[in-house]
Amino acid sequence: MRQPYYIQSANSEISCAGIQTIAQDELQNINSDDVAYWLIDMRIWTEGWEQLCKIRRNLAPAVYLKPVLFLIDSDTIPQEIVTASDGNIHRSSCDERILEDWVSRVEPINQWIEHLPNAKVGSDANIAFKVLRIITSRNVELEPITTIRRHSGYVYPLLEPMFGKRDTGVLETLAFLESQHLLNGRFISSAHFCSHCGSAFLNFKESCPQCSSDDIRSDELIHHFKCAYTAEMADFRTGDRLVCPKCERELKHIGVDYDKPSIVYHCNQCSHTFQDPKIMTACYNCGRTAEPEHQEARSILAYTVSAIGQNAADYGLDALFTNILDHELHLFSEHAFRDFYRIEMSRIERYKRSTSSLVMIRFHDLDKLYIKLAGKAREVFYELSTIFKTVLRQSDVITAKNETIFFVIMTETSAKHAERAAERLQEGVSALFENNLDFKPAMSVRIREIHPKLDIDAALEDFLENDN
Amino acid sequence: MIIEDLIKFITSLSPGQMVAYFWPFFLLDMTRYVFLDFIVIIFYVPRRILHRHKYQQARNLLYKERPLVSVIVPGKNEGKHIPKLADSLSKQTYKNFELVIVDDGSDDDTAVICRELEKQGKIDCFIRNEIRGGKASAANTAFRYSKGKYIVHLDADSHLALDSIETILLPFYMDNNIGAVGGDVRVANAEKDIVTRLQAIEYLKSISTGRTVSSEMGILRIIAGAHGAFRRDVLERLHGWDVGPGLDGDITLKIRKLGFRVVHEPMAICYTNVPEKFRILAKQRFRWDRSMIRFRVRKHRDILMPSANFSLTNFLASAENIFFNLVLDAKWWIYVVQMVIINPSLLGYIFLINFILYFLANVVEFIMACVLLHSSLRRKDYALAFFLPLIPIYTGLFLRTVRTYAYIMEFIHGASYYDKWNPWKVSRIAKEEKL
Ligand SMILES: [Zn+2]
Ligand SMILES: [Zn+2]
Ligand SMILES: [Zn+2]
């Protein structure tokens, strides 16, 4: 029988008797099969939100995929926050029966997690993959809600806590997954976003085509059939009646003795008369003004997982770069890589004849590349793999930290030669993207000569920390 | 032999008999169109030359004041003509004008064309009425949004001579009491075929010469919508145009009723495209002729009645028109009947002699037009002379038949209430109100 786990926090005491408590850093260390859901205390909802974000941003499937329930006692928590959990329990009604009831309600999610091949040991580094998995595990349509608290105007509450500031946007990630046919979208609404800052808060206003001022007024034209007098309604208005200034008759029934053939606009600034006002949009966030066609128009969709998506959620995205690279070059696990490093280091120390190098590579915008490439991603990644293949040798050992960070041990290669290899790699990558897209992923490389005093863990850690 | 017989017949007639046999020509047409024109032109041409400095003075005044002139072009489905019109306007000697186009419920791409020209700055104001309101309503819409001191009303399917705007404004600067000036209308597509050539001769006679003579005599009764200039204050007093058809003649008459002079300026030239098929021409004239009856006889019958604001020239302007069109239309049929009764065997001669008389009259009229307009005529205009022999047939048979038919239809059915220029809703009201 699975148990709920109450996430320990600094400011909340345990409010539900008999429930297990666990610290945030311990989540990975318990047997996930025992966990029914994480229970987060929302007494101070901003803190509770932090807890949720930590869980969802964890890379271990057994942690981030687990159901999360909020323990709430007020109705003032913003809508996009309360809906981000898998369910909410009101503190006043929190008793054993309710807690148990929820255990069975979230059981399908736990069973899905349990069936994953790597649920306990794996690490899902790719945000798109994480998104795919969390949607698949919930087995519901992912619907957006509108909000004025995010400048995108729409949020998918379930996904919000997964994304850190440095991650690609939620909308972009979903669009990517849809482009890969992993998700099916259903149209909800269309929306304009500021092309500069992405804000959905745009003021659409009619303005003068001559001087661009939005200080304009409009009036309806009236055509009096009898005398052919045609002028603005204001010219006809006498008290609350409409009287023709030409023939002095009162207008009675629209369509019988008069009609309204059109609407005319006037600019109060330059006194231009026109009928086709220029529509302008002003962004509430960054203040920039642009024509609507120069802003970004996007469809807002609700998403369900496709059959391919369900399969990919189980076994991984085979279009992911690491998968392709693995296929082409054979990637070692990070664990194996470290072992190789130690072997190589001992060899060098012993024979004192060889020099080998540790090369650390980071692609900075590879995430964006996924979105940009969409259906072409696989093809481009194959070419990218080929470049890796031509630069690296059979004897080199390569591993991937995640989709964007690679470590290579170049055996029998001095730092100088390794640098040249890295240059060729960089050139090859630049050429590939220059020929294909007007997009160049930035790439940073650090090279260290392997010697006994170089601590691999420290070196890699340092690279991860300091190369941003 | 025929010619010999013909000469024998003519020489056998005493002057009295001559008039008796050919009274329509001698008593009416020759007197009105040849003799009267001749007298007026004889005085007009030298005076125009002698008064050159007055025109120059007016031109100086005009350029000193440089008033804004609004060129208004109301129309339906005329979009295709607008780019060319805007282009010809941009070459005008007088530059201070605005172009106001009103699209009266077109169902083609007029709005698209005009919006584009508006964006390019070639149209100053474009108003599209989604619901068609008729010619008068469209003109009034254009007038409502025009800002100029003078309003020049043009048809879309026309273009102006380079100095046309300047020239049509000159009369306003020569006489403060002028309320409207008619511009000359000439045929743009004269070289197209025989139909357009005949109309070109007709326009030179009836508009260029005819209206100049009427204007000189103070009885001008129409400022053409195709090319007319109006003082803003005068149009404001009238609140613009009334329901058509025949709105051009109607507003001219109203301006006269206000006590203003209206004149024709033969040197302000607008070239317009005329029908190229007899069938289409017949339809056009049918419409024009019906509106003559309606507006002069029905709507403005007060002008013919002695009353407080009775004016002799206004009376004459209308009476002359009604008489020479309506009554003289009937006279021809009386004449034909008379000739058949008197001596059917002479019909052939009578016809031939009439033809020759009218041909000669047309030659004289054509020469007068040439003298009057010489500085503005082109070589190809003179070449129209070769078609003069066809004119008696064109005016005497073709136009007369159309006119008679139109008059009969108007009197029997009041058919022009259902004129295609007006939407049904407007025509219905007009008929109810007996406009
Ligand atoms: Zn303006
Ligand atoms: Zn009215
Ligand atoms: Zn913005």
C-alpha cells in the first residue's frame, strides 16, 4: 500500500496526524513504489509553490512524475497555482479517509510511473521529454487557462512548475512536441503576442492612417432618400430626434425613408477623413507599438498525447540528439565515462609517454534548435552526428550529460591538438547551420590535459557551474 | 435626271412656297441653331479676344488667392478609371486641389483600387458607401467631405486638359454673381468608330457651341455633371444635389433660382468616353431625354408660372428647352403627315432637299465651332468634317426616334422613376412624393 508523503518545510508544522514526513532533498532516496503522492502545505502558498517547482524540476521520473496534492486552507490562492497540483485537500476536511481516498484516485498515475523501464534510476534531462511524460502519465487533455499574472496570458498549470527561467518556453515546447506528432492539438483560441517580449497584453487601437494618431472619432453616414442629402448622423441629430438639415423632415424608419450607407472616421489631430483606420497594437509590457501583422499570432491549443507520443514517453525520443549520437558514435554512460577517465589517467601516470585531453562541450541554444527545426530535427542531428564522427576518432570516449553537454576523452591527443579538433568541430557546426538556417547555436568548449592531479568530478562540476 | 428634276423643282418654288414646304428648317432649326448661333458667335469671338486681359486679370487673382479646389468624383464600379484620372489630375497647371472619390456601393474591386491610391496619397479622401444610394446621394457624400472653396464635379470615365481646372475657375474671378461654371465636354474616343465620330461632331455643336451661345444669351440650363464647377457657398445653400435622374439640369436651375448666373466656359476642356455602339447610345439618350421632361415640366413647373420670384431668363431657359425639344419633336411628325397629305409623289424630293438643307446647316455650324474653338482644336478634330454628310441622318432620324420614344414612355408610364441610376428605395419615395 502506497503512502502519502508530507513535504517538510520550514514554516509549516504537520497538520495531518499519522502522515509520513519527508525532506525535499530526500525524495530521491526513498522507494518510489511506496509513495502515493507528495502533499504540499500551502499555508504560505508562495513557499508551497517553490516546493512544487522543485519536485517538477527534478530529473528523476520517480520524483517529478509523482502526483502532488496541495493542502490548502484559503480560497485566495491564484487560479493558475491551485490548478497546478493533481488535487487539493482542504485542511478542515483533511482526515484519514480523504487521504486514503486520494491514494486510490491517483493510483493510475503511480501505476504508469511504475511501468516505466527507468523510472527509479533514470534521469530525464530533456524538458520536452519531461513534458511528454507528465502529460502521458495524467492521461487527460492538457488545457490552458487564461491568466493576467503571466504575460503570456495563457498557462498550462500542470507544466508551469517544470520550467525554470532558463528553459525554453512552455508554448514553444508544446509546439515542438506537436510538430513531432507526439501531441495532438485541439484549437482553443488564437492570440497575438508582442513580437519583442512575448506579452499577450496588447492594446489594439484604431488610428489615423495619415498621422498615426489614435485620437480619432467615428460617425455613421445617413442617406435621406427623399432629398438625397447624405451626411453624418451628428448633422441630423436634433435633441433625441433625427431631422434632415436639408428638407427639415424627421427621419422615421431606417430602410424606409433613410439608411446608413457607411461609417466615416475623423482624425482629431490632422483632420483627415477616412474609412479604413490603421489598426495598431501597443504592448502593455514593453510599450512597443507595431502593426498587428508584425506581432506574433499563435493558436492556443489543448493537447492530448498521440499514440507515437505514448510510445516515446515510455522509451524515449528517438529524434533526440543524444539518441542519434548514441546510434552513430556509441555514447558511454556518465558512470562508464568516469571509469574510463580513471583508467586513462592511471595509464598516463604509469607510462609517462602519452598525453590525453578532456574536452567539455556545451551547445547553448540546442533547445531552441528543436523548436526551430521541428520536423527537420532528426535530419539535422544526423548531420551533426556525422560532424562529430569525422572530428573524433574511434579511440575517443564520449558521453552526454544531457542534450546540450558532452564530455570527450581524446586519447593520445595533446591539449593543442584537442583544440584544433574542437575548432574543426566548431567550424563544421557553423557551416552546417549557416547552410541550413539562419541560426547558429553558440558553442563553448573547454579543454584540460589529463594528468593525475586533475580531478574529473571537480573539472566537470566546474564546467557545469561556470560555463553559462 | 434626278438632279435635273430636283433643280427644276426647286427653281419652280416661290420663296413663300419654299418656306411652306420646308418650314421646320427655315422657321425653326435654321433660325435657332444657325442664325442665332451665328449672331452670338459673331459677337462672342471678337469680344473674347478683346477681353484677353480680363482673363489674365482673373488668372492673376486666382493664383494670388490660390483657393483649395475639391475635385469630386462620385460613381459606381468606376474603380478601373480612377488611376488614370488621378494621374491626369496630377499634371494640372493648378495644383491646390484635393481629390474626393465616393464609391456608391460598387460590386467590383473599386474599393481595393481606391484604398490603394488613398494610401499612395493620390486620392485625398475615399468614402465607400456599402449600400448604394444613387448618384445624388454619392455626390452629396463627396460634397460633405470636400473642403474646397470651389467644387469641380467630374465623371470618373474622363480626363482633363492640363489647364482645365485653372480655366474653369476663371469666370468666378470675373463676376461675383456666377454660381456655377460648366466646363466643355469633348469626345475622348472620337477616333474609335463612326458612332463616336458622329457624337464628337454632335458634342462640338450642341455642347461646345450650343452651350456657349446659351450662356451668352443668359439661358444656359445645364452644367454637366461630367465637368462642372460650383461655388461651395452656393452648394451649401442648396444642401447639394437632389434625387436624379437629370440632377445636373436640376441643380443648375436651382442655382439660377437663387439668383446666380451660370455660364459655360468652352476652353475648360474635359475629354469623356462616349458609347461605341448605337444600341448603348440609344439607351443613354433614352435616359437623358426622359429626365428632361421630368425635371423641366414636372418638378420645376413653377419656373414657367408667373409668380413672386418669376425671372424672365429663367423662364426663357426652361421654355426654350421645352419648346425646342418637346414641341419641335412633335413638329416633325406633323410635318411628315402634312407632306404626305399635300403631295405624296413629292416625298422623295422633299426628303432630299431637307437632307441637303440640314447638311449645309451642319457645315455652317461646324465652321462656327471651328472659329469658336480653334485654339483648342486638334488636327484630327477638323478631320471630323468628312462625316458631316451623315449628321442629318444621325440627328434627324436616329436621335429623333429615340427621343420621341422616350417622351412617349415618360408621359405614359413616368418610367424614369425606375431609372437604373437610382436604387429602387429612392425611386419609390420619389414617385410617392411626386418629385
Ligand atoms: Zn491624423
Ligand atoms: Zn432630407
Ligand atoms: Zn512587448
